[in-house]
Amino acid sequence: MPRATARNRSRFEECALFQLGQDCLCMPFTRFMEGVSALLRRPVFTHEFANPDVLWAEFCQ
């Protein structure tokens, strides 16, 4: 299944992408978690957010 492209990403996913690049949380964590799960098309567990670079690398694949 193809990853979300700039054209078909939801606003929710766009916010999650923005948050991945931030040092401080800018939105409710549950919203961020759900957005990242939608971007990666898999469940993302809480402990995975301890290393956002791994999530970013997975998204960029």
C-alpha cells in the first residue's frame, strides 16, 4: 500500500508530520499518535515516540 502523498494526506496527518520535527509537544499526544499511525499505516506504540528519528526514517522509506 503506498504511503500518503502530499496530495492525499489528511490535515490530521499533516499535523503529525509537523509534530515529528518538533522538540516540544504542540498538540494532544493522542492526536499525534493517531496521526503518525495513519501516516505509517500501522499501529504505533507509545514507547516508539522515544526515538522519533526512527519513525521519521520509516515514513521516508
